[in-house]
Amino acid sequence: MWRPGQQQPAPLLVDSTPTDFSYTPHFPLPPSSSSSQALPIRSHRRQILYALEHNQVLVIVGETGSGKSTQIPKYLLEGGWCGNNHQVVITQPRRVAAVRLSDRVKFELGQSGDSVGYKLRFDDGTNGGTKIKFVTDGVLVGEARMDPRLEDYSVVVVDEAHERNLNQDVLLGLLKKILPVRKELRVIVCSATIDAESFLEFFKREEGKKKEEQVKGEIISVDGSIAETSLTLPHVKFVVDSGMSKGPWFDCVRGVSRLVVGKGTKSNARQRAGRAGRVSRGKCYRLYTAEAYGRMEDCEPPEILRTPLATLVLTLKLLGVENIARFKMLTPPPVEALEEALEELYALGAIDEKCNVVEGVGDVMAELPLDVKMGRSVIEGIKIGAAEEVIAVAAACQVNGIMVKPRTQQQGRERDVVVGEMARGGGDHVVYARIMEGEDWRNGGWCKERFVNQRAVRKADEIRGQLRRLCSRMVGGGRLSAAGTEEQGERLILQALASGHVFNAGRIGSDGKYRTMRGGTALEIHPGSVFGRFGRFSEYIVYGNTEDGREGTVRICNVSGIDGNWLLRDGGEKVYMKKGGVGGA
């Protein structure tokens, strides 16, 4: 069997791919672990290795539980694809899946498990001997910035490709550009849907190329990763499917993201049914009729059609893509969303008038594991001398449920007293800073009395440590700045947030409601917001997450009052003036 780095051998003397796949490779394959013998993918082992030897792209379709995620990496290791200092990399949409799959493959390989590792943002579980590496899609996209040809890898496995998240689509577009210049590179796309032809056609389609010069590929169907995640839940035997789904949608017209509850899809239904009976018989109870199922859409639109694209645009710019609209992707992004992204990046100072990345701002924002708004806020915090405070707030905003919701009216009254004392007229971000900056949160009793979720704060503290280390490197390894007094720290936090949230800002209207600065959409402050209950009046606000509110409003979370003059600094003034003035509809 051909190994990476060696001269590619002539094709085997067969007219077509054999149906029994009983060919003998160039060297014997060691037996797989006994625990994997019953997996459906086991019978396709030789077919996969044969097809990979003769094609640059292989699309494997199979339901979760068929063994794709755990067995394919082992087959590639056994088949010699990790030779000559090359690695096999497997991407996952979720961090937890990358870690658990790494542990599972390591366990099945036994003593040779030292060759398996994982790499996440700020969590590197690899070593010099790693041959099989599980990563998130975003990590591999980041590696492509430093190594545009992905020279360290002989095979890239894009797992759970049917999820079609932003990083997956970017990665597939990058691989399409790399394959013609790295003929020895192999790409395996694993999907739990039957729409395999679209993936294969994407790689093969190239205008102006002769047929013999196009990328060769093949599709293999495996009986059995259907579930919505790549992890098996062995003890689930019953599933109740409501027929509804919840997901984020970006409204380009109003410039806000919404968390929308709507009808599910056939793909959702199949995936949920697959949760039950993974290792024994199970049942799925669907709370809708067969006729309703027939009227469902086949699958959800890809993420690129329903989320903000500022991070995507900034990533592609740093990858050297000059014309974003011409970058080949499975689904072209909406022009309106691209325009919105470019305007926001310009307002944040990440790109200049010619759409070039601004050094020291745009490139730093891309390095931070935050959305562009909070990333810009952290940069501003470093600039104005409040790095520690802003990093603490940014870390807290990455975790859901810092504050515990009271269960009874009595608990509600108690919460109002203690949270009001912590707020002191400020908003959500200042309360987060006060919780994080002290050490009292390490005391479980203190957290319980103040309705603080200790587990969430502990996770936020881990993120804060990661951000501290990264920001420290950005400033040359020096000590990060901190405000001199609490009052000064509060003001600088809000100033930094305003710098990064110029597109998430609101102003009080004549009707007493806050409205977005761009478009005039009515805003509803989340009932759990500290600012909504205890914050002092402010003409201007900034906010974080958004979701659908009542009567056509947009509900906002993580809200703080700010000085409106902070919004007119740098690019913010230019963008607001372009839209018709501050607060214009």
C-alpha cells in the first residue's frame, strides 16, 4: 500500500473496484480490537483503504453508531498513512466529542494509544509521538493560517460534515484549494445524511479543468456518524420528539441575531430517533402525524445562511482570501450578510477602507477565542489599562447561567436584596466583574447565598486563565494592566465594551423603549438581566446575546448602560453617520 511521501504506485490490475474487497495490500494489516468487530463499518475496512489509495476524496455515509469516528482513524494508522512523520487529523464540531473520541480510540489501541491525542483551543493533548489527532474544525482552520498546505497531514477526516457549521464550510473550501497542489493529500468526508453527492461534486467541480485533471473521488455507504451528536448514549432507550427545533438566525435587515423556535426537519426526526436503542431495543415517540412529517423540510439550512459572518470574513482575510465572494464554498454566503460583516469589521477597526486587515487589531481579534465584539473589547481593555477587568467580563460572558434563577417568590425577594447590593446601580457586566475579581466565589456557601452558579464561575475562571496567558503573550509576556480603583475599573469596563459593541448598542426612544442604534428595532431586556432590575437609568446601552422577544421585539441579555460618546470613537462614528446618524431608524 502506498505511503505518504513515497512515489505513488501504479493502480492495482483490476478493471474496477472489486466487490468483495479481498485484495492484499502491500503489507499485512494488524487485526483490529475485538470490541470493534461487530461494528457495521468493519465489513468496509478494505473497501475504504482501497478507495483511499485511488482517490483524493472519499465520502463515507453512515449513521452514528456505525463506527466511522473511531474505526476509520485506526484503519488509517494500520494502513500506513501515518508514516514519514505525517499525521492523520480528524475534525469534530464539538470540543467534548474531540476529547472523548480521542480517549476511545486510545483505549482501543491499547499500548499504542500514546499515538492518539487531541487539540482544542488552549488545550493541547498531543505530543511528539502523536499520529492520530482529533481537533475541532476551528482549530484546523487556524492551523491553515500558519501552514496553508497543511503539510503535516496525510489524511484530513472531516467528521459530522452534515452539520454544515461555519468552520466546516471554510475548511472544506480550503481543502478544495489545497488538493490540486498536494496530490498526495487525502480527504475523507463523513456524513450521517444521504446527500453525499453534493460533497463529492463540490470537490470535483472546477471550471476550466479537463476531466483527467479534476479531483477523483468515491462514495461509500455504511449501514448503521443517526444522532444529533457524534457521541453514543448507551442507556437511552426512549425518545420523545416534539417535532420542533430551536436555533439561531441572523436577521441581515435588522442586524440582530434571533433564537428562533420553529418546525423541525426530517433530518432532525431521523437523528432524534437514532438516540434510542443504540445498544439495545428502543422506541421513539413522535408528537406529530405522519402527514406532518411528510411536509417537513429535508434538513436545516447550513449555518452560513443563518448566522453573522464577521468572524468568517476576518478568518478568510487572514487566510489570504482577497475576494471573499469568489471563495469556493458548498453554499455561497448571502451578499447582504457579507456586507453587514464588512461594515462591522470596519467599525471595529479590524479592517481598513480597502478591506485589508489592520495589524494589531484584526489579526489579534482572530487569535482570541471570542466573537469579534468581545475580542475588540478585550483589545480596548488592554489599550486603556483595564485588561484584567475586561478579560474577567469576557470570560464570564462565554458561560451560560452565571446567576441562578430563584425557584420561589421568597427566593426571588432574597435574590433581589443580594444581587442589588452587588449591582450598585450597574449592569450585568459589572456584576460579573465583581464576582470574578474576588475569591469569595470559591466558597460554596457564599455562592448559594448570592444565587451565584459556582460551577459556571469555575468554568469562567478557567477561560479567564486561558485568555490571560494569550493576552500576556500579545503584550510581550508582561503583566496585564488593571484599574487602580473599583470605580475606575467599572468605567473602563463599560468603555471597552462600547468600543467592541458598536453594532450591539441601543438608545432610549420617546416611547420609553430601547431601540437598536442601527434600524430602530425595539429591544426587550431579559427578565433575568441585572441591568433590567437594578441598573441605573442610561440613555445608551450595549448588550450581548439576542433572542426573539414579545410582540416583534428582540430580547437582549448581558446588558449595561454606557456613555453614548464612547460609541462615536474610531469606526463607530463613520458607520453610524453612514446609516443616517446615531439612533436613526
